[in-house]
Amino acid sequence: MATDRYGHDLYNGTSEAAAHLDRAVEGLLFFRPEVAGAVGDLLEAAPAAPVAHAFAAYLGVLGTEPADAAAARQRFETFAAGLDTAGLPMRERLHTAAAERLLAGDLRRAAALLEELSVACPRDALALFVGHQLDFLTGDALRLRDRIGGALSAWEEDDPHRGPLLGMYAFGLEECGHYAQARDAGSAAVERHRHDVWAIHAVAHTYEMEGRFADGIAFLDGRADDWSSGTFLTVHNWWHYALFALEAGRTDTALGVYDATLHHEESRGLAMELLDAAAMLWRFHLAGSDQSRRWEALADAWAARADPPFYAFNDVHAVMSYVGAGRVAQARRLIDDRRRWLAEADARAVTNHAMTADVGLPVCEALVAHATGDHDTVMELLWPLRRRLHEFGGSHAQRDALQKTLLEAALRAGRHDAARVLISERTALRPDSPYNWLSRARLAESLGDAARAAVARDRASRLSRSGDLVPDRR
């Protein structure tokens, strides 16, 4: 029987198919677009191989594109209709079960099945990668870290693919707050593979979480040729660059990155890219910067998708775009549509049901309340959720747009005690963030303490200037 590069038998596969599988996994680990073609070749070479069909199913869902998921579901159901799963080897049985649950919308059960598979087969890179991405999509930081940490001991130091495992581990460490350890693991991964864009992304996250925007820009500038084009993560890593620039007060750079990479006339309209664009513009919106033209184009792109209920995290960013463009009625229509969907009994087994009901809809309603100037309602909706936002997926850096919305509501509503708590929390974690000190200045001004406000603004100004030594690279 043919085996893959990790020593696993490829059930119902040939040596040619195993080579395609290895190529597909390699592409997946490094976020290369050619992974799709490699999986197509794998299916053609091994049309009866369960792992091949599971792989195709995973690709269909991980991009959070409803149309891709629907096509993957149809293809997988055709394959599985005559399949005797009880007679499959353990690895194939678990991959098949995970793909089935994933296509049914049960992301958490699929993640659990892949974790079970990783316990038995810790060198199954496909299971580790997909499980890691599901942990990200469901906001499960501990599993994001420990799924990979629990498998690392099965990978020798000189294994060529230990590097991308370290990159995944770095991201899990970062989301759990282990920033120095995450940076070490991510840097080690990048030293092994300079084009490991997930590891580069993990290191960028550590600088974001510590408010070290100058170091983040320097890191990304120093490796720009390794991450800035040609992968599925290109747009997202440019988003990180723009975040750093915005924190440094270099708004022209941030908008230049937005127009060149985040959203423009040739953008593909993918959900993962549109949400990055929305999250960036929303930060400008909170700062009172008029980006009407950009909001209109982005809202049009979301409206053209006409997505069914699929992933609440995407819905929030669609509503964000409608609100930013002044289309509050359109935002409310999306909210009403999701409410109708929640009332359907057959939706309750879908992970997105709880995500939408518990987090997605309240956040969407808070965004609409923000648009109408009802900041007390924003507080009522977001304050109870501020430590639960991870439940509908994304990273700390992505969800920070919502934390900033809550802080903005507290300041505008004159909820001084709440604002003080939020600012204190942020400053304790990111003492070098100009945004945090500007927020402190605003609070002091609202309390009539001009001296403290002046000191805070001076601190913010000095911190922003500390990034001027970093060369501007777009």
C-alpha cells in the first residue's frame, strides 16, 4: 500500500496519489494557492480514497465561503453515499467523520474528532492543520495551543515539517498570552522556512498584543519579500502592517495599504479579505475619520455576496460595513434575516447557531446602536460580552475593533467608571500603545482634569514618534 511522507498508509491510493497528497499538504502548511490544484490531482488519482475526499471537504469550509462549502458538501455526499465507514481503517474513519461533521456545520465536533485523530496519529499534518484552523474559527485559544503542543514531541528536530508546526504552535501561544515564547517559536519556524507566512503572522500578532508597533513594522519590513505576495495569507498580513502604521499615527500609510491590498477594484470579494478591510476602516470610523468612498465600495462588495447564515464573525463585519456606509436599514435587514434563521429548529446543531445567538447578533445590534448614537445601548450589549467575544471566533487582534467600540461608547456616554476600567485594562497590557494614552487623555478631559489629559497626550505623542525611526515601506 502507498504511504505518504509521514509514514501513513493511503487507503485506496497509489504511489502517484500519495505524491499528490504530500504536495497538497505542503501547499496547505504554507498557505500556497496551488494546494487546490494538488487536491484536484489527488482526487483524480485516488477517487476512492477517503482522505482525498476529506481533504477536499476541509478546503471547502475553511475559507468560510458558503458557496464553496455547499459544493464541497454535494461532492462529499456523493462519495460517502456508498461508503462502508465501519470497515475503514481508524485514520480514514476519523477523517471521514470529521469532514462529515464539518460539512454539516458542526465545527466543534469536527475539531474534537481531529483531536482524537491527532492523539493516535500525531504526525498527521493534515489533521493538525485543519484542527488548528477550526480552533481559530471557534476562538478556542487553549486548543489552538495545546493541539499542536501535544503533537510536537512526535516530530524530530530535523523533520522538514516541524517548522510549520512550530509556526502553528506560536500562534496558539500568542492567543494564550505567552508572547515571548510565541515569538521564539515563530522565529524558529521562520528560520527553518523563510516563507512560512503563518509563523510570520504569529510573530506579528505578538507585537500587536504588546503594543510594540515600531518593532512590528520593523519585523514585517525586514521580511517583506517573504510574506507580501502570493499566498492565501497575503492580505491578512498586510492588514497587520496597516494596523501597526495606524497605531504609529501614519494614517496615509495605513490607507495606502488598504487601497493597494485590502480592498480595491480587483479584489476577489472573499469573506476573509472583506472582513479585514471592514476591521481596518472601522478603526478609522471610531476615530472620526470620514472614509465614505471606501465604505461604499466595501458595503457593495458585502451586499453582492448575499450570504446565507454561515459564520457569525463574517456577519458582524458585513454589518460593520453597512453601518460605516450609512446603510443602517441594510444592516437591520441582515440582523432580521439571522433572527428568522435562529428560529428554525434544525439549525441548533450548527456551531454557527450559538455563535450567532450568543455573540454575533448582540454585536451587530451594538454596531447599529453606535451608528444611531445610542451609546448606552452599545454599553448594555457589549459590556457583558467583552470577555466572551472569543466564542464567535477570530483572534484577539481582530476582536479588538469591538473592544475599542465598547471603550468609545463608554467615553461618549459619559460612563466614566467603565471607561476607566477599560483603559486601565488596556494600558496594563499595552503600556506603549498611543491609542491607550489618547483614550486616557479623553477620559481625563471629560472629568475636567486638564493636567492629566496633557500628560497623557504628551505620552501618546512621544510613543507615536518612537515609530518614526522605522522606514516607511508600502
